[in-house]
Amino acid sequence: MTDPFKVGWEEWVALPGLGLPALKTKIDTGARTSALHAFDIEPFGPSQAPHVRFSVHPIPGREDVTIACSAEVIDRREVTSSNGETEWRYVVRTDVVLGDRTWPIEITLTDRGSMAYRMLLGRQALADEMVVVPGESCCQGVLDYSAYHSTAVQAAAPSRTLRIAVLSREGGAYSTRRIVEEGAARGHVIEVIDTTRCYMMINPLQPEIHYDGARLPRYDAVIPRIGTSVTAYGAALMRQFEASGTYCVNGAEGIVASRDKLHAHQILSRSRIGMPATAFAASPKDTDNLIALVGNAPLVVKLLESTQGKGVVLAETRRAAQSVISAFRGLKANFLVQHFVKEAGGEDIRCMVIGGRVVATMLRRAESGEFRSNLHQGGSAEPVKITRAERDTAIRAARAFRMGLAGVDLLRAHDGPQVLEVNSSPGFEGIEKATGRNIVAALFEEIEKKVRPTVARRRSPRAEAANR
């Protein structure tokens, strides 16, 4: 006959599925259901597969140590606590580890911040062979809160369902659809939000964003797909998300800077990143000097806010350059003049940079008679291997704009790689089809890594001992 599995009136347990490696728990046979301390409890997801996310302070007295959790909702029950108060609680299922035993339990979520124990294990969760010895404590060994200070535990944190917003006015566009599809396949809840239908409440205590008459919930991450026509308003929204502490794949600062070609080239110059010689002037009297600064014709004239190759003109002679510049000035348009890298031969390289690494590259080639290689201008694409210098240049360019996701366009010039543009909302269709790579999966891997719990700061040994 095997010995009974003895547990005391208090034990140390772990809930690995929720990322909680150590919890001091009260064994309460007087309570039917188990309960876990949770706050910021928020349901989300579709009604047919609801989830709940919540935060836990696993260490009593340490509100600076917070673990973010999420789980599938299996029920919602009315529970009466020991003090006679009744509340509706979400119920989730997870594995509990006690000693050398692991088994699934159902657990309710409630705020136990004022309680001595962050978790209560009720009789419904106790296995038949268990024997509770009321006079004994920690029969199955002692764990340690130091687990929350370990980088290994952080790296091994379980995958959790994330609530992610995509700011986009084009829900049916390929890139937006791919984000929604890939996110759902990875178990996340993705919500597409029309940028222009958001409105903001700006106050010093709690920045708010409202949408369709209701305040937007807290998101784990925001992926901006902001069109050029709404750059200013989209950037304001991103600043609001950033102020609330939400992880933003690309921040407002980088988006605004990348959309203004003059500002973008000033950032590249400041970071000593290779680019074609570029000049800018306001006075029509400086046209000839402007042309001379970039090495005379042929040269390229670009509107400061051009995209997809629109507003970009190749002037093959000095007279043609003077005519184009005069026409742009007549329209009161802001533009810059740039050296034409003839040796590139109508080709450029799009490098997709995610999380500080190049995840895919393609060579874009202009169609016959055209110098712009943009796919929207009829260009073709194929996979390409890049040099170390080109890889380093692309990474440095994305870093200069502080972007977690960037499409960096390079030219192969005689004196090394030169950056044409850094795109804050690069399209996925062309590069996924050309390379066969799942770019959006790499994006989600980076997001999942960024929203992992941070390692808590250690306290002095005396303070740690007081919490045991």
C-alpha cells in the first residue's frame, strides 16, 4: 500500500501555464472552489471562444512584481466567499504543480490583494488520495520567490493569448488580412481599428482613446498601418497608446520622420548611413546651385511626402531638371533633389527589418523604360542575397528611426549600399510572394518576445525573508 500524499494547511505550488513558478497557497477544505488573486480582469475575444486576461502580484507586499496572464474562460460562476460576500467570477482551467504531482484544476479569479495568501486551493481541486494535515505546513517542500527574478523563468514564460490592435483604414488590404490571419492562427485576438474613427481624451491622469462611442480596452500591442493621408492624426493616436504604456511596433516619432523625406534624410545623415547626395532649397534663385550640389543631371526630384514611387521624377538633362523644379515650385510643393545612382540600373533592394534583424530581402527591378522599381509602378521582384554591409546598413537605418518593423530600400552604388527610404508601414504581399517567407509570423514572434514579463528587481535578503 502506497503512502498517502500529505499536504499541510499551507503549501507552495506553481501554475506554469500562467507563468507563476511559485505561490504560497492556503489549503482550504472548507471552500469548494479554488481562487487565485487577480486584478485588471478583462474578458476579450469572440463570444464562441472567450478569453480573459488579468494581472497577478504573486509576492505579498510586492506590487512592483506583476505577472500578466491570459486563459480561456470555461465558466462564469456566482461565488460566495468566507465573509459572506457574493460575486460573479471568471473560471479558468490550468495545471497546478504541488511537490512531484501535476494535475489540472479549475480556478476562479478574484482580487485577493488584502489576503495573506495569493491563492486558495479548495476541496474540489484536491485529489482523492490526498490527506490534509491541519497541524503541518509545507509538507511538499518550499519554493522561493527568487524565481521571479530569474531570466531563465522569463525566457520560459508560457505563450499567452494577446489582444492586439491594428490601426488601419483598409481592413481588406493584403497586409492587414495577413496580420489578422496569422495572429488568429497563433491564438491571439486581433482587432482592426479605423484610424480616423478614433478620438482621444487627453488628461494628465489616464490617457484614453475612444472608438464608436466606447473607450478602447487596454491592448498588449499595437501594429500601426497608418496611411500617408492621415499621418499626423495617426501619429497622435500612437502617442496616446505610448502614453498608456502599450507596446507599439513603431512609435509616432519614427512614423512621422519616415514620412517626411527631408527629415528622413537628415536622420540618415546624422547616423552616418550611406545615401545618395541630397539637396533642398526654398528659393527659386538657388535652382542652379541646387542641381550642382548633387552632381548635375541626370538627377531625381522627389516630393517630400511621396509614396510608392508617386511624385518622383527623373530629370535626364540640366534643362529638364530646371523645368521640373520650376513646375514643383509653381505648385508650392516641397521637394528635394537627389543624385541619380546610375549604376543601380533601375534596381533596388527591399530589406524587411523586424526587431533589429533582416528577415527577408528582395530585388525589385523596374520595367523597361522606367527607372522606379516600385511594384506599384510595374516593377518585378525576386529573392536576393545581400552582403554583410547591406545587412548592417538596413539594420542601422531601422534603428535610427527606432522602428520595430521597417522596410528599408537600398541601392547598390560604387561606394557601397545607399538608403533610399525607410518605410514604417511596408507591404507584405510582394516580399512574401517573392521570397516564400512568412514575414508576419516573424512580426508576431517579435511582439510575443516584447510583451514577456520583465525580470523583477531583487530586494535585500532581509526584505525577501520577511515575505516568505
